[in-house]
Amino acid sequence: MKKHISFSLLILLISAILFQSCNKDENLTPGKYSDGVFITNEGTYGGGNGSISFYSIEGDSVVNNIFEKANNRTLGDVVQSLYLLKNKAYICVNNSNKIEIANISDFTEAGVIEDVPLVRHFIGINAEKAYASVWGDGGQLKVIDLNTNSVIKSIDVGNGPEKMAVIYNKLYVTNSGGFMSDNTISVVDTETDNVLKSITLDADKPVDLIIDDAGKLWVLCMGKTVYDQNWMPIDNTPAKLIRINTETDKIEKSVVLSQNFHPNNLEISADGNYFYYGGGFEFSGIYKISVTALSVSANPIISKSFYGFKVSENGEIFATEAVSFIDNGKLYRYQGNGTLINEYTVGIAPNGAAFKK
């Protein structure tokens, strides 16, 4: 962080910290799960055995199936993601078309949000309003009233909307294509819930995004595999990292990360100096590059393949491995330089993490 900043930039930085979809919250009630990391486990598709695991920092240990243990029932089919807002955990259960709500302190149930077909991700705007990205209904955002836990409006965006971030009262939505194709970012006014514009990118399948300390939006486009009429792979479009000016919504920079492989996770270090990218079915390893130099390394800092990963505020990498979609998966903790700290058994098909402060 620079020592001398303008008042407008200070406001921008505060907005980015408060609103970007980084799954962090500073006003959490202490309790049973007061210090650690929540791990989302998809489970077996159609098996209804998605779950949440909890890694305790103090105990350096994992507790599995915390929702099931607290409520004597399972979460549902395909746990996609988890978002922490105030004293609640909002759990997107994709194939069950719902968002389960749990009290963070003990993970007892606190409600459920319906009318979210094939829900992917959730982001809170304030104490009363949130958005959920859904693949059902043709690709939409659902506007959620957090007082009633109900959908109050649907907004048409691009195909396969995924992760979101907010700054300047604008919501940026990655349109990954889902079951189709797309290469756009939808920009939504969070005060009126109207779509302001669509930003066309020079790369396919935007899936993740980050707002940096300077208020710039960085978008990871994973690229795609091109198939012939018999569904045989014949080509690839490159994976790219794209920087967008959030004041003008103009593209400022585009960097090729890989010509032939397709990462789907983007993270930034706590000091804002480094990006980490990797994860997914079609990418091996986790790579680290300088935010300023953007020099792409030929070698990953971690060579192992992961389903997803997250970087904590103390610089540790929490990476998840889906050993199979039938057996329990693995959680690995690494230092920021890629040195392994420890590994743990979690639920079936772990795909990501959410940090609690």
C-alpha cells in the first residue's frame, strides 16, 4: 500500500475490501467454528451427499460433515460454494436449486432460499440485499432480500454466470458460457438492479475475478477446448488474465497465461503483489506471478493438480484435491512459496474454501 493516497482512492479501497467476493467478514460471532476455514465438498452428482468441512487453525485439524452433524440431515446435491456474511454462512447447493443458510457459530440451520435454479455463487451487498448467479432460467442473477430470504427479482445476464465482485455501486459478473459459450462481463447497477452494459473480452470463458488495491478489476478467462462435430478435441483457445478499469470499464491489459490449458481459479496475495492461478479439470499446478511484471513462469510453484484453491490472509494456500467423486478428497496447506505444510482428509470432491476471521 502506498503511504500517500487521495481521499477518493481511500474510499475506493475501502469499497473493494468491503464488497469484493473474497469470502471474508470482520464481524463474525465467536463460537464453535470461530477460528478456521470452511471447505466446500460437492459430493457425488445425484448422490445428495454434498457437505462442509471445517479446518481449525488452533487445533490444526479437520471436522467433516459439520452441517449434517448440527442438523441431523444432509445439505443436498452438489455443494458449489459458500459465502460468509455477518453471522451467517450462505451455502449454494447447485443441483438441489437452493441456498442453505447456517449460523456460523455452530452451523445450525437458519433458513433456506429457494427459486435459485442451478445456483453457482452468492455475494452480499449489504445487510439487506444479495445476489446469486444461476445457470437455470437461461443465465440470470437472482436479487435476494436478506430480511425474508426470498428472491425478489431476476436479472438476465450472459450464459453461465459465475463469480461476482462489487465496486463503485457496480456488480461485475463473469459469464463463463455454462453449457453454451460466452466471453462477456455483465455490469449491473446495484442501486437499480439494471444491467448497465456488457463488456466483451478477447478471451473465452471468464470464470473468476478480483479487484486489486488500486480498484482495477482482473478477470481470469480460462479459454476453452474446441471440438469437431464428433466431439473430438481439435484445438484450444488461450487462457488469459485481463485488467479492466472500473471507472471507464475499458480493457487495459490482456496477458496470455496458457495456450493449451484452462485454469479456473484466480487469487491474489494479501499484500496485493502476486497473483496465483490454477485449479480445475484441465490444468495442472498452481502458478504465481507478479501483479506488476505479469511475467508468466514456465514452472508452477506447486506441480500437483487441484480441483480448487484459496489463499489466506497470512499467505497460506489451501488447495483441494478431488481424489474421485465417490471417495473423500484431500485438503493441502502450503506456504506461499509452495512448500507443503500438512494434508487432511475432507469430504467428497472438495472444490474450494471460505475463510473466517
